[in-house]
Amino acid sequence: MRGIFWVAIVGLLAGCAQQSHVKLYSGSELPRTKVVVVEMPSTLEVVDINGQEVPLANSAFGTANRTLHLQPGEYQINAYYKNGFDIGGGLSHEIVRTRSAVYRLNGRAGDVWKLEYDEPANLQEARAMKDSFAGWSTNQRTGERIETQRGAEPTSAVNQLLGGGSTSYTQTTVEPPNGAQAAATSAAVPVPSRAAVPSQTLPHSDATLSMLQQLWLMLSPESRKAFQEWAKQ
């Protein structure tokens, strides 16, 4: 099971390095004029889209913004604010995670929508919006602006990593309610031989934890059980 995580991590990082956007529709790559482009800051973490967990929506690491490509239609993007702040001149830091907000949009082919919110100026302002986080989605072509709806309270990082409160399946694509049925299964992750041992370890950071959380959500119930048994050894 340890080998599975390393293979998945390498593939995830390689995919992010090769493209500047996250493709969340099935089939071959389409030009921007045929899809709906959703731009969002890296401080927004997607919980689900149209009620479906889509870990790839959070897979663009190390960039100022994340860009999602979706097929035209209506979407409800459930997301929360997450950011780290230095304390005492960098001697320590605090991670602020808010309750989620539901961003809504009805995108046509070629539309570009931005998910926005009022950026807190400091740690105190970020703390103040933990239970009142809100924002809006803006159509960059028409200027249409849609306010968010109140979302759920945040789940602890430990609970999320252990799968608490999540559904038993996740997807690599998502479709609007009026579209065809979305593909509900992800590609199988190949299992390497026991001889496959990592030559180095990942650094302890928020990016590492977020990556592992996404990989956990991508595992099947059987794989989660096997991993938990391995972790007890």
C-alpha cells in the first residue's frame, strides 16, 4: 500500500506540471471556446461540485490561481477559505479554515467565471470570517455577479484524512444536472512491487497534507481498509 501512495503522488505532480488547468469533463481535450472556465484563488479549497467529491479540483499546487475547465451548464461549487499566517515574525504560524460557501454559476461555452471573496488583510480578519465566509462568482464576459449561499462548517484535517463525513466514492469528472450521466469511477492506480521503496521523504507542510487528503478521497473503500490495516502495523 505504501507504494500506491508514491505512484499516485508522482502522477499527480507530473500532471500539474504539464498543464495550467484542471480538466473536469470526460472525453478528449476541448478548446477554451467549447468549455466553461472557472478561475479561483489557491486559498479556496473545493469540497464538492454539484454534490460530487472531485479531488482533482484541488490538484494545482504552487500556483497563485487554480483554473477549472468544465462543460457548459449549471454548477454549485462548495468551497472554503484556507490560508496560513505567520505569528511572531515567522516563529510559528496558524492555519485558518472557514465554513464553506456555495458558489453558483450557469456557464455557456466560452464563458470565464471567477470565484471571489473579500480577502482578509491579516490573521485577525481571517479569524473573524471563520463562521461567516461568503463571496460571489462573476461572469467575466457579461459582468453577471451571483452571491454565494451559506455552506457547511469546516471538518477537521484529521477527520477529513480519515474519511469522516465523506461519501464512499469520488469522481475525476463532473457534469451539470442537465448533462449526461457522469463517469463515477476513477482510473485504477497500479500497485508496484514490494521492492519499490521511496528514495526520499516528503516535507512536512500543508501542501503535503492536502495532497494526502486528496489521495485518500480517491481510494476505494477496500483500499482505505487495507491502508488502515497497514498503518496499524
